[in-house]
Amino acid sequence: MIANVDSLSQGLATLLQVIVVALGGPLLVGLMAKVKARAEGRVGAPISQPLRDLRKLLAKERLHARHASVVLPLAPMVIMATSVVAVAITPLVSTHPLLGSSADILVIVYLLLTGSAAAALAGLDPGTAFGGMGASRAMTIGALAEPALLVAVIALSIQSGTSNLPGIMASTLANPQWVLGPSRLLALGALLIVVIAETGRIPVDNPSTHLELTMVHEAMILEYAGPELALVSLGEAMRVGLLFSLVANLFLPWGIATHDTALALALGTVVVALKTAFVAVAVALIEVRSAKLRLFRLPELLAGGFVMSVLAVVTGLVTR
Amino acid sequence: MGWFLAALVLCGAAALVGAGLPRRVRVAGSALLGAAGCLIALAVALRTLIAGDTLTWHTTQILPFTGLSLSLDPLAAWFILASSFVGLAACLYNVGYAKGAMASRSAQSLFMVFVLTLIAVPAASSIMSLMFWWELMALSSLLLILTDQSRHREARSAALWYGAMTQIGAASILMGLLVMTSGGAGQSFADLRSHSSSLSPLAQSFAFVLVLLGFASKAGAVPLHVWLPKAHPEAPSPVSALMSSAMVAMGVYGIIRVGEDLLHGGTPWWWIAVALLGVVSAFYGALHATTSTDLKRLLAYSTIDIIGLVLIGVGAAGALKDNGQLGAAHVALSAALLLVVAHAAFKGALFLGAGAIERATGTRNLDLLGGLIHAMPVTALVVAISAGSIMAVPTLSGFSGEWLLLQGLLHGFATTSTPTVIVMLLGVIALALTGGLTAVAFVKSFGIGFLGQARSSGARDAREVAVSMRLAMLLLVVPSVALGVAPGLLVAMLSRATTSALGGKLASPLDAGTGLVLSRLGGAIAPAALLVGLVAVMALAWLLNQTLAQRRARRVEAWGCGRDLQTSRMQYTATSFAEPLQRVFADVLRPQSDVEVTHVAESRYYEQSLMYENRVVDVLEARGYRPLIAAAQRLGRVARGLQNGSIHRYLAFGFVALVVILVVVG
Amino acid sequence: MTSTYIATLELAAGAVLLSAVMTLWRRGVRSIVSMLSLQGVALAAVAMVLGRHEHENALLVTGVLVLVVKGLVVPTLLRRVSRLDPRSRESRPLVNVPASLVFAAALIVLAYVVGTRITALSPTSATHLAPLGLATVLVGYFMLVTRRRAVSKIVGLILVDNGIALVTFLLTSGVPLIVELGSSLDVLLVVVVLQFLMVSMRRHSDTDRLTEMKALHD
Amino acid sequence: MFRALWRRPLTEPSSERRATVTGVNLRGSLQLRHVDVGSCNGCEVEVTSALAPHYDAGRFGIRLVASPRHADGLLVTGVVTHNMEGPLRQTLAALPRPSVIVACGDCAVNGGIFVGAQGVSATLDQIVEVDVSIPGCPPHPRDIVAALRTLGGR
């Protein structure tokens, strides 16, 4: 599957992916904000607004709290690095990015977990009340979302016989009837719930809240300013882009570039952008339709995701 | 083999030096000899794993009647690799750590005996030799728990629990092994190995269950774990490190040695039982680790969690082998063994780190710590990397182990036996559940312990610990990084160890390289490349920060929403950090909390003081063991009524017993 | 042809089980009832797909019957019952929602273990799916035991019924029409009786929580 | 609710932008931390409606944020009271530079009707240099949006 592809074009494809997600992630966030604004009857900011925000933040100064340690400046780099590396090895635009042979789904899951842990530590570092609160909540939600995520991912892996992402996509391309099978659909449902939780969207977390007591993710990053805030935001936006496009690609892999010609890559970029935008609009509509859940109602939602993923495995075993 | 004996002799000499020399030279001298012994044992273990042969030795000089037999095959060498490495670090650490009671003759000598037994147990190759080392290991560690007199009550209770559990366990192991000798086999492992297939399946299963009970209780498998979260924290830190990283591994070793090697794998349900023990342990341990606030107790529970994962690997391997899926079985067992070594290193480092914190601040209660990263940067680095490893951060050793375990389970799904598939499924679920919970536990212990502001005067006045302690901790970080970045370097040795356990030809599907590659099963990770990528991006981000904005960040007061007063008491504590999860899992944890409000005299609307207390006790201990002990005590009281000193009654007992025996036999 | 047949069958059977789990997940009585309606439709789809594949007209008729009774009539009646108390929610079930979901997962695994033993007797693409039906039965029974509202209890009962129907469809490729007719009418009768009961209960005691009705009045 | 997606938005058409305040270049993105230092809440109502669908300040990249660290400036309403002077100074200290100060409403601009009142400690411009003032008691949302657009650059 990865034989005889020269590493230069692979490297270019990888670079293309990183650039596409680095630009596309913020655009997705902007797109979701736009959809929400339109549903409220507003015009809303242009979808490029998050990019403008980032550009502006880069020109500002960095501030560090008095009690903060080296963890505070380190965490944005870790968040950024885990996001970029996860994007680089995941087959999004092309089925064989550099390191595609070792693009294991578990690597992606644990890279993202590392990013979350870094954010939580950054929340605890300045020694404020709200930072600790955000860290505690984010880790709780992460811990509850983790089982659903891993088991859903395993459901896909059992079906394909490998947890290697290009392998999963290749076997899906070869067996299109899987896509509408109950196992896939259940795994999709579970993954959607997890993705909403992991990207901090309503009903799990409200990314635009101003009330500290209701915050989850925002509370952890209250201390960041300027370029560091830009790194955190970009890392988070890339994570959104990665998760959405990964969901889109796992369930509808068609259109992804299977060889590295310029045309295939261009087509792959366009198709993955469209698929991902579709997922983003769907998530935005879910956000518009629902109210944020209380923290202690979240276990119900995530347990639902977990049961769906177990169901996905069992139906996968029954129907194989 | 001569070198291995030399290692044992050196450790023994270290024990004698510890017992004999005056205080000034005692600690350094015994540590030096002990470290040398560990180093040699380490080298011998590596040699055996590379050569793949088996060394044996027998003497009748030491143990009367039966003699002492030792044998070093790759499986034993793998476990010696773990214990001798941690032993080395612990000896080094002890130089700076030993003060007061720990520096006494008895403590120093027992410590070295403990190190010696941890190296010797896997090499034992007859029933009597195994039991000899095993009991010596139990006894020395038991007495070491009682060293620290500052927490007299807790230590005594811990020692009582530990002593009772370990003796029952040892008796169970001995009985199981003796059952295997029934029908006239000798007591050496070679005899047992050739004889065991002639045993009836029932006798085999009986023997395995007895042995499993003993070894699983040593490994800390739930529900036989109750002694572990008491005993490991109460021991002095280098001893806790050895207990938690090397001694629990001996339980795993015993299960593999007896079940796979001596009994040739038996039937699938044995291994399903082992895996189920693992599933329960992993979940229970991880859950209690997240809610513990005593740092060492948290680490002890996390040991139960990781050993649970190891047992899942061992159980899955056994079940898969019995179903004819040798490839997946090798992967699962490799995962278990890799996790044993990875766990030995990171848990050893964490316990030594906890000891450093206790030494520097006088407490190990996370609720009273905070901000230690400023005063103790080396300890912080060690704990951060080890915690990252246990959280399975990619490019650290825990991830390699967990990835491999998941691959074993994933490919185990191909089996046709439904119970085995269920074991795979439960294993995956346990892995998934513990992944998130472990992350909470260790973000908590690092974030609350080392970051933020100090929550007590002890934490405020902390200083970094002695150089030897720092060096020892750094030594234990090396495997975490090495096994994470280049796990492939150990693949050849790992294959020899799994082959010597599972039997047959060298059949591991793991390919050699720096990363882990399962080319036949279609899975691979390349952590070295990941590390390069991560470091490159971080360097770019750092450059961005340096070039775009002003070079140094401006130091300002933390943003506290404009409040004038901000104190360290406003921070989240370890208890509050884990409170949401504690609430979610209240059905399992059964937390108890008390709120006590005192009002001012003038008005009951104003509170003078408010006390909140939150406790999580081990449910299995409170609901499972306590009633059992109470019942035993009642039985004892009844039995006391039977003996009234009358000789007639005692004779009558004998007579009744005789009649009963005759009836039964007849 | 066969692959579409199998795919549709799998999808429909999966939907039956999923909707059963969803009834445990949701709290609002109205959304529970819509899940039930979805389940009726899915069950009808199973019957019809099987009927078409096996060329059994009786099964097709059964499918239509199931669609009408369980997909439309019963949910409509239940909706009318629940309209008596528009804000009615399963607010505090005897086993809380996350725990019941985890329990449901365990039940599904159990159903898989037992179910594969049964299906091993005559392995075809249809019988393979029987564990899903068994799981539906278990989940329904669980709901019957742990939910407080009368409506939820009835839903649990119907889930059990649907699960049994699914198992029989899949294992025997068809229940005799008359049996399905009988069971469907039974369900209908139960719902109608419930409606009467609810109305009178409400008139007397202003609640339909069964736990609050330990003492019987004349 | 989904019908709103296809219908014409409720927002009024945007007017011509006034000249940008010199010396500030925020490139079309303006995040403000709102501080109420002693307002009668009249201004708050108008600020809220400036962000609500009809005036929709959000379409020009203007947002209120949860932390001064994330903000480009402060949106101050009300007259500076004794109790809020400390928090105001802390918020100012927490702002990353370069930053702007917007005084919204007469009270913030010059003390309004509360000048010299008992609980008042100072006017805003005695504490910090104000970049943009929005007079009015309370100011019209359209004025608020227009004034903020001179900062945001869009």
C-alpha cells in the first residue's frame, strides 16, 4: 500500500496537509460561528475572522503570571506540536503521508490526550481558582470521553483488521457496503459525541461563554495573551479540523488522493474540505439546537457514546 | 552462571556490611556492594536475553535436604532485568535517603536482603528454592515496613495486613506446587515440566488455581489487593519503589512460569480468569488512583492498575495460545512483559520522587503541596517524564506497551472462540477506561504537587534533595525515554523471553527496528520519527515566540477576575480536582463526606467555621474483608468455648475425629 | 443483490437494538415513544426484507401489520397517554442513566455470548443477527424493572415483545401470521388499558409514578 | 429555527465606516473586556443590543471576551466607584500591550450626573488615558458600533 512512493512527494503531501489544516481549522471555527450567527438572524463575522484574530494576536506581548513556571510557556508549544504531528501523519488529503505506515489511530488518540493534559497543566500552573477548575473539568470530560473514543476506534479497526489509518481507509474503499452497516453507523454516532466533547462544543462546553463558573476549556487558558494565546487557539482549531476531517474520512473516504499527482492532491484537498465543512455545519446545527448540559449530566451523554461504541463492536462481531 | 552467583554474593555481602560496619561507612559501603551486585545481575540478564540460552546451577550446601537450584532462562532474565535495574537505582538513592531508622543496622541489612531476593526469585528452579527466596523476600519487606516509627499505627496495621495476606498467599503457592508433584514427580522445575502433562486435567486446574491465588495476591490483583495500598505507602521510599516495581512483577512472573511453562498453558478458562482479574484490577486501581490524595497511596493504586493491564496481556496471551493463535499470543505477552519493565522504571522513579517530596516537605498529602517545581526542578522533571510515561504519552515507554497490548487484543478478535473474544473486548474496554482515568490521576499529581502556589509551609520551604537521590531518579527516567523512543531495540530480547514462556520455535511476529513493527499483522509505530516531529514543531513555536513578540514575557500578577485578595487557598486541591469523577463513580467508590458548620453566637445566618471532610475507603476492604475477619473472630470465640480444659472432652474430640475418618474412608 | 439484502437486514436489526438502548438514554417520555416508533419501523423493515428475500408473502403481510401497529398505532396512543402530562420525564429512574447504559452494554455482551451459541446451530446471514434481538429483549426487561413511570414500563414491555419478534423473524424466517397478529393485538390492548388506567389514576391521585402507589385505595 | 438560515438576516445594513483612530492597527479584529465600574446598567443594555442581531457588532470582528489577557482593550461603563477602582486597576495591569481604552456612556466619559457623588472616587480619565469616548446617557447601540469600528479597522 505504501510501496514505491518516493518520499519527496510524500513529504510534500504531508506539508500540504499541515498547511491545509492550519488554515482550514480556523476557517472551520469561523464557519461554525457563521452558521450559528445566521441561525440567530445575525449576519455574523466573516468565516475568516479567526484567522484575523490570530494575525492580530501574533503582534501582541506575552504575559506570565507571577507564580507560573516553565510549564506555562511550554504548554502552548506542546499543544501545537501534538496537533501538527497528528495532522501530519493522518491521511486526510492523501492516503500516504510521510509516516503513513505508522499512522496508527492509537497514536492520534494519545497525541491528542497529551495536548489536553498539557492544557490542563497550564491551567494549574498560575495557581488561580478558575484555572484549576477548568483543568479538573476538562480532564474529567476527557476521561469519560476516552473510553467511547477508543472503543469506537477499535470497532473500526476490528472490521478492517488493522488500526493503521491508511489501512482502515483502504479497506473501506475496497468494501463500500461497510459504510452503511450498523457497526459503522454506531461507531459514527459514538465518534460524533466524542468529537463534540473533545472540541468543547455545546452541549458539552460553551466556547463563547463569559461566565467563569460555567467554563471548561476557556478557564484553563484565561492566563494566555498574545502569541501564546495564538498558539493555543491555532492548536485547538487544528484539532477541530483534524477530528472533523478524520470523522469525515473514516466514514466517507472517497476523494482522498491515493497517489501523489498534483491533480489528485488538489482534488483531495477540495473534497476533504467539502466533507469537513459538512461535518462542521452539522455540528454547528447541533449546537444551535441544544442547550449546554450541566457538568453532572455529561456522564449520561458520554455513557451513551460509550454504549454506542460497545454496540458497534458487538454488531461488528455479530455481522462479520 | 558464575557471574550471576557473584551478583548474589555481592548483595549478600552488602547485607552483611549493612549489619556489621559502623554508621559512617555502613550506608555507603552496603550501597556500593549492592549496586555492584545489581549491575552484574543486570549484565548477566542482558547476556542471557541476547544469547537466548539457559544457565543452571545446583548446590546442596545451602538448603538442607533439597539443595538450592537456580536456572536462568530468557523469561527469568527478563524479570531480573527489571528488578536489578530498579535495585541499582534504589541502592544509589538509599545513600542520600538513609537517615534515622532507615540507616540502622537492621534496616540497611534487610534492605540489601530484599534487593538480593528480588534478583534471586526469578532464577529459582525448584519448589524449595522458590519458596526459600519467596519467604525471605516477604519477610525482609515486611520488617522494612516497620522501620519508619513516625507513623507507628499505620505502619503496624499495614504490616499486619501484608503479613497475613502474604503468608496465606505463600501457603497457597506451596500447596499448588505440591499438588503438581503428586504422582511422584521430583521437586525441581524440570521434573514438574516433564511430569505435568501426566496429571489429570482436574489436578492441573486445581494446582493452577491455588498457585494463581498466591501469585495474584502478590501482584496486587483485585480483590486480593487490600494489603498493597496500605503496605507500599508505609514502607520507606526506596523500599516502596522496589515493592511496587519489582516485587509485584514477581507475582506476574509466577503466573507465567507455572501456568505457561510448567503446566504448558492448560485450558483457556485459566487464562480467561487471569484476564478478568486484570480487567477488574485495572479499572478499580485506576479509579482509586484518581481519587487518592496521599501521593504514595495514589501510586500504589496505579500499580494495581498497570498490573491489571499486564494481567490482561498475560491472560489474553494464554487464551489465544490455547486457541491456536500463536502470533497474537506472542504480541499480547510481549506487551505484558514490556509493560512490566516500563512499569518498573516509571513507577520506581515515581516512588523515589514521592520519597524526595516527603523528605523535602515532610508530607505526601497532595492537598498540602504545590509549587515544588521552583525549588525541586530535577524531581519535577523526573516525575513529569514518568507520569507522562504512565499516561501513555507517545514517545514514552508506557505508550509502547499499551499500543502493543492493544495490537495483541485487536488481532485476538480473529479467534472463533466466543469467551476469548469477550476477553479481548473486556480488555479493550479496560484499557480505554483506564487510559482517561490514569491521565486524570497523573495530571493531578504533577499539576497539584508541582505547579501553582505552595499550600503549606512545608511545601514553601522545600529544597531539592541530595545528589545521589537525584541521580538515582534520573537513572530510572532513562528506560522510560529509551523504551518510548526506540522500543524496537528490545524486540529481539522480548521475542526470546516470550518464546521461552510460550514454548515452540522463535515465533514472535515483532520485527526488529527502532520502532515497533508488526508487518504480518499490518501495524507499526515509529516513535523516534514522532519525537523528531514534535521537537521540530516545538522549536519552531519557540522561535516564533522569540522573534515576533518581545523576547521575555512580562511578569504580572495572575488574573483573578480583579479580586484584590488571592491566596494559595483559593486554588483547586487534589481532592477538588478529582471530585467530579468521584461523583460520577460514586456507585463504585462510595465516598463518605461530612460537613460540619459552626455558627457564630449572635446569628445562625453567619458561619464561624465550616469543616468539610471527604474520605474514600477501599470498598472491597470495608465490605469484603472486614465482615470476613469479623466472622472469623466470631468463629474463634465459639471455638474457644469448645475447649474448657477438660481432658475428657479433648479425648472425646479425638474419638469423634477417628470415627468420622473411618466413616469417610470406609 | 445478496449483499444489499444482508446490508439492509443488518442495518434494520441494528436499528432495533439501537432504539432500545436509546429509550434507556433519553428521559423525556415523548422522545422515548418516538424511539419506540422507530423501533417498530425497523422491525417491520426486518420482516419485509426477509419476506422479500425468502419470497414469503405471509412475512410481508406481517411486516405491514407490524409497521401499522407498532410503528404507528401504539406510539400514537402512547403519545396521547403522555400528553396527559406534557412535562412528564423519567426524572429519577431506580438505576441512574449512566449506570443503566453501562448495564445495557454488559447485557448486550451477555446476549452476544449466549446468542452466538444458539446461532451456531444454523448459521445463515439472518440467524447471525439473532443476538441483537436477544439483546433487545434483555434491555427491554431491564427497562421494565428499573423505570418508575407507567408509560416507561409499558415501553419496556413492548421492547421485550419486539425483541422476541426480531429473534423469531431471524431464526425461523417468519412467525406464523396469526401469532404476530395475536401478540400485536395484545400490545395494543395493554396500551389501551393503560390509557384508561392513567386517566383514572390521574383523576384520583394526580401522579403516575408507580412507586408512590404502594397502598391501594377503594 | 433553521428557517433563519435561509431568510434575510435581521441585522440592519452596515453604514459607512468612519476614519480609523490613528496609532492603532488591529486589522479587523477587536476583542474587548467589559468592565462595569459603577454603572446604572443602562449602558449594559445598550452594549448588549449592540451585539444582538439588529446591530450585530460581531460582523465587524468585535467581541467581548472573558479575560483581559485575551483582550485588546477595555470597554468601561459607569463612573469609577471606590469599590471598583482596585479591580479596574488590576484589569488594566492584566492587559497585554498595545491596548485601547473605550469609555462608554457619559458616566465613563466624564462622570455624567454622578460627578462629585459620595461613592465616586475618580473619573476614568484620571486613572487611565482614554482612547475612544462614546457619549450618551445611554449611548445608542448604533453609536457604540460606529465608535468601536473606528478601532477595529473594519
